[in-house]
Amino acid sequence: MSALPLNLTPGTWNLDAAHTEIGFSVRHAAIARTRGRFTADSGVLTVGETLEDSKLEVTIDVASVDTSNEGRDEHLRSADFFDTETYPKAHFVSTKITGEGSNLTVEGEFTLRGTTKPLTLNIDFAGVVDDPMGATRTGGEATAEFSRKEFGLTWNAALEAGGVLVADKVNLQIDAEFVKADA
């Protein structure tokens, strides 16, 4: 059994969407990375007596995709990519949390565009603080990668010199904060 990280106490911790960013990047034209972000819709970290007794659940507003290019964002919302009219949300539910100190691993099921696949988050746990407004906060940075094709995101265009316009591997970078619910 893995002990809880220092100062993390059992209970319910609600995602603070205003202080959470879900970023992604994918290689474009085999040269540079296109970066974007989503808004977290909701989330709950339920901390048990050990990490193994804990659970993380997060819902993402996929229609909120923002790459700082409205034309590209509209294309990403279309049926070619996320099909947000049919699948407006993505969902992650942990199946196992392990780790030691500030290095945590959260294994879970990620549902995107109606397809559910395993996804592992590698987390750099930042700790627990009491803010000036009297709330207790926790959070950290998470990274993960997945194949977009496994989730039905198959649109692409061939490049004249070889290769494709949009790479398959998507990198996730997440900064998240959770606030302890009142007991």
C-alpha cells in the first residue's frame, strides 16, 4: 500500500476549473508542434486512507478547444476530428493510483469521441496549501500521451515530400488544482 503524499488528507477534493488548464500538442507538417487547450468541466479527487483507495474523475469540455486560430478550432470541433456536436465531453476515470513522494502514477480509462481506452497520467504532485481565503488546495502537473487514431481521430492529409499533416501522437500537459470540500 502506498502512503498518501505529505499533507494530503482523506476526503473529497473538487476540481478548481478556474485554476486548471488541460493543454495538448501534436506535431504539424512533421515540423513544428501545434498547441491548444481545453476547459475542465468538472472533476473530483476522492482521497482514501492510501493512494490505492483513492480515485480521480475529470470531465473535459471538448467543444472548448482553443488553439488561438478560430478556423483550426472550428475544424477540430467538426466530424473530421472531435465531432463535438455528437461528443461534447471527454471523461477520465482512474482505475489505479500509485507512487511515492511527489511522483504519482494514475492509470485510468479515458473516453474521447465515444471511444474508451487506457491512459496513464504521470503526476508531479505539488503539495497541499491553505490559501488566504481559508480553502485547502492541492494539485500538480500531469503528462500523458496517446494515439489519436485509437480514438477515431483519423483525419489527415498527405504531404508532397512524404509523411502526413497531423501526427498520430498527442501529448497532454495538465496543470490542475483541487479544493478540499467542507467536511
